[in-house]
Amino acid sequence: MTNRRDPVRYSILANAVRHLRLIPIALAASLMFDPAIAGERQGWVGTWLASPQSTWGADFALPVKIPPQLENQTIRQTVRISLGGEKLRVVLSNEYAATPVQISGAHVAVAGEGSKIVAGTDRVLTFGGQAKAAIAPGTSLISDPVDLPLDALSRLSVSVYLPQETPLATFHWDGKQTAYIGNGNQTASDAFAATQTTDARILLSEILVDAPANDGAVVAIGDSITDGAGATLDADNRWPDFLAARLAPKQVAVLNAGISGARLLDDAMGVKASARFDRDVLAQPGVKAVILLIGINDISWPGTPFVREKSLPAFETLTSAYLQLAAQAHAHNLSIVGATLTPFEGALSGTPLDAYYTAEKDALRTSGAFDAVVDFDLLLREPAHPTRLLPKFDSGDHLHTGDEGNQAMADAIDLATLVKN
């Protein structure tokens, strides 16, 4: 955790946290959906999250990786939850669309190998008692409770059938999990006949579980390092995944609110952290704490094809934004753990984003104005070359941590800063 013997290496974010007093959790948010479930035992908590993003045009530096539209097709997606429970709910998002999304069938089951599901576990999803539903533009759709007891760290398969021409406007770009698309209504199929695959998420945004003994949720909000860009596909090896394994025995869920390309100050491959903090953190049922690791794209994107004309942000602007997020967390009785920005010299070298790292940008990252709570910079850097990632933690692009680095990050977090038991 914090190492005060090397203050020069503290990031902007870590220094911001020095001015904030971490407070213990006094209240846990409860989940209230509608009067129809008011009589249910209130043990609902988020157990898995993929923060919704808006799709972008072909002129952007990266492809969206999903079809522009689907028609008479089924999407089957696999998720690994963090905390188990007696019942579950599925949340679908149409936040960024201008038209409704018509759902003519949706199922959930325990995931098998690849696109398969485990026999006997298939359950029909209903919405207000109906198997068909429409997701209005700018909104989400929450399923009715489904009886499907699950252990912690279980893998689920969610299948959604789109009968009519449906433009895809809301997704999650870096899902790090293979999703399957096939013709016709295959929502109940044990074996899925896929015509195409993607590693992005489509419509699916959250899983909730009814776990009466739960002790709340921790949200990790950040960019591609939290989203898991350097993790192995289909392996659930992002650092929040490893943290979930540590917290599951304590009955605490972990929600990954990372968005690859996300920034603190400006919209990018998703809205800026200050604008989505309410949706992705404060509105989460049962949330008790938040881990904040974001800002590397704010200082590295200027001068690259992403935002070639934008200048580096002022130190005071970054500091103010971090302090505002911490103030919002404390106003909702949440504790907030800051993390130092990780080394990135050599990041994306040999690509069109070769200007991602410069000495001037690194000087902003390591300005020394804050005090760390979890010092990922110190943890991950190469001792002989502290502006670079240690090779064993490097995914290979000198920016994102690989599986071993993600494990080290999760192991470095003091659980006492997140939970009381």
C-alpha cells in the first residue's frame, strides 16, 4: 500500500487522496425497484457490471467490433459473477439509442464450455411478467427475479433475441469475453449455432443477485487497465476479477466499472468519469466503497490520433476533478480508495499511437502532489527503470498489465480499506 519513503513517485490521484479523510461506511444502500417487489427480502446487490458506452463512427481510430444492427438474431454472452445468491436479475441497457429495442425472448443459464449452457439450468427471463419487452431509448430494462441459486464466482450465460431490425447503439467495447451471435431465436438452445463472434458486450450491462447475507459491493472505476485490456481473453483475469475472489468469502461483491479509453475530464470511448460516477458508482445497490484508477488517458491522449489537437490538462484541473469524485463518494457515505497511475514509458510504441508516452506527460503523472492509498506505480514499475512496467507484469504493449500484473494489483489492496469484516 502507501510507501512514504518515495514521495516523488506519487501520482496526481494519490496526492488528492491525502487531502481526504477516508471514512468508515455508515450506511449500505438498499435496492428498491418498484412496489411489486417491496415485500421481498432486501438482499439485492450488484454482482457484475459492464459500463454502457455509445458506439462511434468509422472515423475513430478503433473499430467498434460489433455489427451496426441485428435482425432475427440471438446474442449469447457469458459473464462471471462475483458474489452468489438465491435469485438473480439481468439488466439490459439502451442508454445511447434513439429508438426502442424490442426483445422477443431472453434466457439465463449456467454457462458451459464455449457457447453451451449447462443442461437443466435454463431459465426464461421476464419483464413485468412478460417474456417480450421494449427497452425505451435512454433507459435500462431490469428483469423480474429468477430462481437460480448461484455460488460466488459462477459463470452465467445470458441470451437475448432481437426479432426486428435493431441498430446497435449501446455496448461495452472491451468485454474480454467471447460473445456469440446466431440466426433465429436460440435463447433456449443448449448448443448455440453461432454465425459470428465478438469480444464486446451488446446491451447486457449488469447482473444483480439476492444474497441476504451480503456485506455490500465495491466498485472499481477506471479505464482500460481496470477494464482488463491486457488480460487473457475468456479467462476472467482482470484485476477486479482477482479482487472479487479475495472478497467473495467476506460476502462482498466487486463491480468492474472500467471503460477502455475512458478519461477523467473529457468524454472519449465513454463519458467522462465525473459524468458517469453517479450511474456506475453511487446508484449501485449495496455499494460501500469505490476504488479510483483513472487519468492516464487524460495525460497521454493529447498529440495522438485520438485527440491530436488537444493540449495537456492543467495539474489543478486534474486535482479538482479527483477531489470532486471523492466528495461525491463521501456525501453518499462511501469510502474511496485512490490508486496511483501506472508506469507507461514505451506504451504503444511502433503503432499510430507512438506519441502516447512523452517525458512531459510522465512528469505530469508523477508530479508528487498527492499521497497514495494503493501505490500501483511503486508495485508495478521496473526498479532499474521506474518509468516502465516490470516485464513480468507487462502485457506486452508497455501500458496494460497482463494476468500476473493484475493478480499483483488485486493482492496489493488492503481489504480493510474496503470492508469492515
